[in-house]
Amino acid sequence: MQTVQQILPKVLTATKGPSMMDDPPNTQAWAEYLQFQLRQDPQREQMVVATANFIRAVKFRQTCPWCVLSGTSGAGKSHLAKRVYRWWKETGMFYAPANGRGATLVRPGQWVSWPDFILECRQGDSSRMEDMFDDQLLVLDDIGAGTDSRGWMTDKLHHVLERRLEDSTKATFITINLSLVQVAETYGQRVASRMIRRGKERFIEVDLPDFKCI
């Protein structure tokens, strides 16, 4: 694990991002920062705005930072999730002590590929589960990507979402290759309802062609 001293130089040399103060956010500026092509597509613009608003919510310590990007595979959801996590590592995880003195502190956060986590659990290692409950930021990527959604894995997903929702200070960014209706059909209504508990406007559902094929 890197020390704060090893990480800090990355903060000082991080790419300058768009203005965090613009509300609504400057879509074009954020698209460039996130390295995401808008292609004059309203759905792509919606994804960028949702991602920008999530980062801004985390930056300004707003309550209930939450975003779900759902829908077709290859639309760029995981790309945006990776950019969120990169921002977190470069900037978002650092904060000053309450008294304004002493070394910069680090808030815990992690990236979790849901298929990889399922594989770990099947191999008898679910040690990351507690951190998924407690970390300040959780990026949960690729739910529904060719994995068995029945039984105990559905319970684990429900448990993670429920625990994250219990604390309004925790930030959660999710990508899922299913529509909301498909989430309910595949994982059950209790998981679907938790996906939208922070508000349907934070559940961004897209239907786009595979980005790599066009």
C-alpha cells in the first residue's frame, strides 16, 4: 500500500479539471476531462452530467453521493467509473485535519469489479466485504456481466447496497449492464428499489450501441 508521501506528488501533478463550481456543470469541459466522446448524443451527455454531479457531490461533501449508470454493454459506463476512481486517487481521497494542522489525511476508497469479487467469494475469500461497507468511496463496476445472480450473490449485493445507503456520507458509484426492469427481474425487487432509493434521477439508464463497434 502506498504511503501519503508517495501519493501526494500525483496530486500536485494531476490534470487540471473543469470548474467544480459550475451548476449545471459544463458538459463539454467535463467530457474532455473524463476523456469521453459526446458525439452529440443526449444519452452520452446525460452520463457525463451525472458523473460530473457525482464528483462534485463528493468534492463538496454533499449528503448521499450516489450514481448508477445502467444499460447496454459497451456504452462507456466502466470508462466513466474508472475516471471517477482516478479523480478520487488524484484528488478526492485527500483532506486536511479538522484543526487545519498536521499532515494531509486520506479517506479510504476502492474500486471493485463485481465479477472479480464473485470469483473471490466462490474461492472462499470474501475479505473485501467489510471494506465495501465502510469505505468512503465505493466504485462497484460491471454488475450483471455474465455472472450468476441467484441466491447468495444476490444477498451479498443487497447487503452491500443496504449498508451503503445507511450512511448518507458514503459515496457510491455503480455500473450495471441491465435496465431497471431487468435488475428487478434478475436480482429481485429489493435490489432494484435500493438502486433508486437516492432518487431516480441518480439512476441513469442508457440504450446505446457498443462504443468499440462504431
